[in-house]
Amino acid sequence: MIIRLRLLMLMVTLVPITLAAMPVQYAMLYLAPPIARRIPMWWHRLLIRLVGVRITLKGDIPTDRPMMIVSNHVSWFDIPVLGSVMELCFIAKQEVNKMPFASLLARLQRTVFVHRGDRRGSADQARTITQRINSGDVMVLFAEGTTGDGHKVREFKSSLFGAAQFAVRDGEAHQVLIQPISIAYTHLFGIPLGRHHRTKAAWPGDLAFGPHAKEFLGKGAYDVLVSIGEPIVYNENSNRREIARQTNEAVRKLYAGSLRGRNQSTY
């Protein structure tokens, strides 16, 4: 009953605001791109507050450009978590573009959709992301390629770092900063999430979205720790596989520290 009331209150508040903001965002994409970058961040912050999620931030929000954020991927809610922290855009699987309403919201946030199994189109997709990076957009890459179970960070796919490689190789950027970030769901209702309960926040790929979203939003009161590591420089001397390995190691260390409670600070 309580979950249903929470979901009803969320829908009654969020849906009208979202419907009113969508045409404004669409217009800003063409008339005022800087504002179009900021509106999604405001929307994500509203969602975070309405759901009851509390974000703790460790580290400084990066300001240097060009930059690409590389993060672990625990849940679909990682998107509003990161989206509430700073102005950014996402790199998403093409399957997201087929999800009703979610695809529309993603396009309004200028998400780049990629076919991760399309080798022929991978170069074109990398060039598209490169253009966005060079134009000043901060692109978020979930380099595991899928969501996990919340227990560990999986290996990163080096092919997904192709955009940074293109940016440097084509001479448009002297270097690209790869910014490691970890996302950890640490508490629910103030109670630490142990190994067994950590999967409650996670959204493994074989779990249907609807039931998980209903349960997550109905509970809501998660504590999420976002840890920002030291940036890794990708330049003309860099090796894509080695950068992927270094970034993976950095995110794993951040995530492990978050689960041990070492990275606490206020946001």
C-alpha cells in the first residue's frame, strides 16, 4: 500500500512537469543549446528528490574538456544519478531507442545510440561521439556494456573507447581526458546494503524493467555514493586497450572503496 502511494505521488507530480518541459527542451535544442544541456540536469535533480534518493559525492566535479566519463553500470537509475550531478549526455545501446517514452526522453537529452554488435558501423558511431566530445559535450560511457549485479565491476570493452582514439588520431584534440567514476548503492532507509541486499538496487539485464522500476521507485530511499577518480589522459601515444585496462582498474578501486565506506563526503 505504501509503495503504491509513493508511486502515485511520484506520477502525479513528475508527469505534468515532464510533459510541460518536453516542448521547451525540444525548442532549446535548436534555439539555445547551452540551456538544452542544463534542463535535463534540473529534471534529474527533481526526480532524485521526488524518489527520495540521497547522493553523496566524493571528489571534484571535472571541468576540463574534451572529456569522456567512464563509469560502472549498476542500474537504469544510474542515468538520473549522474545526470543530476553535472551537465552531460549518454552513450546508450540501440535497444534503449526502442523503449516507449524512455527513448523520447533519451533523445531530448541528446543521447547517442550505438549498435555494439555492428562492426561496420562502429567507426561511424565513434566519429559521431568524437564530434560531440570536441564540441564540448561530456559523454558518459558505461564501458561494461551492460548492467551488473552490484557486487563487482566487470571488464571494460576497449572498443567502446574508440571515440577518444578518433578524437586524438584525427588531430581535432591534442588529448582527451578519460574520467573514471564509480556508482555504488550503499544504503536503503539508512541501513547498509550487504552482499545479499545489494542486488535490490541492481538491475541485471535478464530482469524485466517494469517490475524492477516499480520496486525501486516504491522504496526510493537509497543512498548512492558517486566517487570521482583522477582523470586518465588519452593522447597520441596511448594504447586503447591499456587505457581501458587502467580505467577499469581505477573504477574498481573506487567502487571497492565505496562499498567499504571509505569515500564518504557530503553532496
